[in-house]
Amino acid sequence: MNNNQPCHGPGYASPQDAMQADREKLLYTIALYSGTGIEAPDYLATVDVDPHSSTYSQVIHRLPMPYIGDELHHFGWNACSSCYGDESKARRFLVIPAMRSSRVYIIDTQEERAPKIHKVIESAEIIAKTNLSAPHTVHCLADGQVMISMLGDGEGNGPGGFLLLDANFDVAGHWERKAETMRFNYDFWYQPRHNVMVSSEWGAPNTFFSGFNLDDVAAGKYGKQIHFWDWTTHQIVQTVDLGEAGMIPLEARFHHNPESTHGFVGAALSSNIWHWHKSDGHWAVDKVVDIPSADVEGWPIPVPSLITDILLSMDDRFLYLSNWLHGNIQQYDIRDPANPKLTGEVWWGGLLQKGNAVKGRQSAAGPQMLQLSLDGKRLYVTDSLLSTWDNQFYADLKQKGSTLLQIDCDIEKGGLQINQRFLVDFSQEPKGPSRAHEMRYPGGDCTSDIWI
């Protein structure tokens, strides 16, 4: 919920207003036991991020799910700034999909420090009504519905589609009407003033759930396309194939400015960033950042950085990315979107092992999910990707558990510095080490709020 705008519905009137909101004091993060060998359910962890609190940098509440083996992953809100001005709506419910079991959990955060389960949507109902599985990205829509990208059909094959939940969190059906050129699905972001949605591609659940196999890339089992949809007709109007230079495009981010046509997508396997904008009635897409592979002892090929998350600051000035295999987080000045400039970098875990410990801990994996404060000054980082991929690339993570790191961001000149006072150590959880993934704040954040 957002307590800063109590009379105007959820969210903020503009990205500039969001930047003036109160500092975040709580953070929600997914914490997983799926794939660790610990027979316990995944849970939602509430973390105290108020530096004036006696429980700063600690997990203060844990909400376990009722089942084991869900693989909670990404999640989002029932309402955001797309609903601003509608006093009948509130940013109260978290929508938490379970990617492996295909359940969807609705979490009531009315008591912000101790959320409760409100509803469980079982996978059997979703598959029976839509033939979709493996839910991923969650975005609220201005009409009160919630939209979730689904990565597979009922049997785990591509291309998947987009699931709609109504305002009561009942299954309402598919969003898409025609999707002939979509081979796979992953992330999406919409920009209504330009009547457009962008979606990206990972692979079919039957491919990636078992782990990463380079032969699957050669066999065409991973994505390399991004799709531009007509937001009104729910049909693809342009597909851009990034080719071998843009393999596995994952996180897609439009500018927060709703008037802008600029946006970015990170191609994970190719380890580069692509910029899009509308030019002469068509969407132009160009590569603007390339991160070279690195030689690592014991690896038969140079290791890609593997860009697994990107996000933009609310003022659209900075882009942040995480290189999960190399172990670094980077900040780019994108005031000229076609020419990003590297302005900050820190190291945390990774195969290159260039980072230092915080509070005696170092990441047992590499930096993965990112979340930025609304004012752009604090970047939070977790290190788990997907259970089978974690076990494959960072086998120690299941015994050592995740870390949650906070990085201070210089928003005037650019620059990054790790906050030595803050570290959440998930090795010490009551049921044993767990792995942390995506993060959200009660007041909204840089990867869920969209303006219409």
C-alpha cells in the first residue's frame, strides 16, 4: 500500500512524484527452498530496510506457502500507478506466481510487516481454463485486472501466452488474440500512450527447468526475438529477430516517462543491451552495450557475463544491470539512450571472484535480481536465478544460502558503493539456508509502476 497518496488511489501521479515519496522501510523478497534439498515450502520474507530501526537488515517475518516445490520467482502488485486516481483501488495485494507448480498466490499486505495468504489459484484451474503454465512477470492493468506472462502451455511447451485475472483474482482467460510470430515468452512492459506492449523470449519450461544445455541453444530452443504488440487489439504488429548477437532477451523496460518510446532489453546469453524506439512508424532496435566474455579456469569456452536483470531509474537517467556469471553490477548513464555511458561498477560474488566480503559474507553465486529505491539512491541485489541453474553454476549456494546486498548510488555524478552496514544472510534462516530472488516495496518500485 502507498500511504503517501491516500486520497488519490494507488501509486503516484508521475515518475517525478514517485521520486519524492517517503524512503522505503520494508522490502519483500521471495525466499526459496525449491531445489535445495530442504523439504520446506518457499516463503515471502519481509526485510527491515529502515536504517533507524533496531531490526535493520534483518528478516522480520516469514510467510510460508502451503505447498513444497513451488519455485516462487517473480511477483507484482494488484494495483500500481496505472490505477492512480481511482480511489476504489489500493496497492494491497501481492500476486506471487509459482513458476514450477504454476500456482498463483494472492497475498494480503494490509498488515505490511506480517502479510497473509488471501487466495490460492491452483494450477489445475489455470490449465483447464487457458492451457497455460509457468507464470512469470506480473503487471497490474488500469482496469483492475492483473496480467501475467505464461512461459508454457499446459504441457510445458512454448510459446505460452498471457493470463488475465479479474479484480477478484479469478481466471479471466487469455489477453493475447494472435501471436503467430512468438516462439517463446518471458517478460513484458506496456506503454499505453503509444498503444504498445513489448514482450521478450526465454525458452519453453520443458527446456530450461532441467538446467542449461548449450546444445539447446544450437537447436533453437532459446529465444532471440522481441515482439511489439498493439495494446488495443492484443496482436503482434512487429517482431524483431536479434539473431545470434541477441540470444535470450530477458528483462524488457520502457522508459518510465509515458510519453517516451525508448526502452531497453538485456540479452542474457549474448551479454548485451539493446535499445528500441519508434522511428518513422516502426520500431527500431539497436545494440548499445556489449560486455565481453572472460576466460575462467576450468571452463572450455570464454564465459559470458550473463546479464540476468536490468532496470531503469524513475527519472530515466540511469540503467542498472547485473552480470550473474562474472559477478558485477553496472550503472550506465542513459540520458542519450542510444549511447549509454558506464558510470559505476561494483563486484559481488561471481565466477571472477573480484568482490570483497560484507559482514564476513560473500555471495556464493553472483548478482542477479535488482530493485532500486524510488529516489534512485539505493539498489538492492539478490543472487539466486533458478533452482536448477543455481545448482549447475553455483553448487555451493544451496548450502550457503543467498545474500541480499544494498548498494548506494550516486545520482548526481554517477557511481556505486556497497553499503557495509547492510547484508541479509539467508544462511541463517530457521529451516536452513534459503535462496532469495525478486524484491518489492509496499510503496511501489521501479519495475512494477507504469503510467498511462
